[in-house]
Amino acid sequence: MATSASYLEEVAGGMVSAAAFEDDDAAVSAVQLLRDSGVREQDISIIAKDRRRAELVAGDRAWVPGKGWGGLFARLMRLPSGGIPREVRKRYGKALSSGQIVVVAAAGDQPPDTIAALLRQSRGDLVDEWWQAPTQLFAPPELAGPF
């Protein structure tokens, strides 16, 4: 089976939508709803203060930033910012600090406002859309799905 990289282009970046979730079940529900609507696993990223919690929410349905990375990027993930892009920290830093889970999805086959609506439907807070510069937020091409 062929694999494909995230829609979020390595050079140009792309549109993303995101939301914060109070509880794990709501975040899992959001990830499943995104997948059911056609968003690929490698285009969904789960961020939480506790990496193990993010991995449990992501399961085999989504990506956790830094998964499978080594070298310099692995060291960046251990910094206080956790290797999380500045735009995500700016928009969701307080939510992450308070223990919420953030689900970020790259807009590929669907417009970002459609993804945002799905996140709202799943009880997401702080739903937002923006142009994300190139980042290591999603799976690199060599590690992209299937998971």
C-alpha cells in the first residue's frame, strides 16, 4: 500500500483547523468524526501536556507530534515548548497548560471551515482556523500512514 504525506506541504505550509477538548472522550470522538469525514490519519495531530495521554487519544487514528522522529527534532521535543509550533502555542498555550487536549487537522480534501464545524460538533472549544507555516506538526513523508 502506498503512503502519502500530510497535506501540510513541507515548503509552503497550509490551512489548518484546531480545537481544544476538556476530556479524552470528546477528543477521541472528534478524531473519529474527522476520519469518518475523509480526513487522513497523517493530517490529524493530537497535542496534550502529557504525551502519553495524547498517544492514548490518538491511538492508531491520528498523529502525535514527534512520533518516530530522532536526532535534532527529538531533542526539540524535550524543550519547554515541546517542539509545538509558535502559532499553536499562541492560540492554545493556556488550554494545554490547563490540561486540555488540542486536535489539529490539516485541510486537504475538505475546506478548513468544514473541519472547524466538525470540531465544534464534537464539543471542541476555542475552534480556530489559520495558515500554518511549514512545521513538524504532522507525520513526515517517510512515516506517513497507514498507522
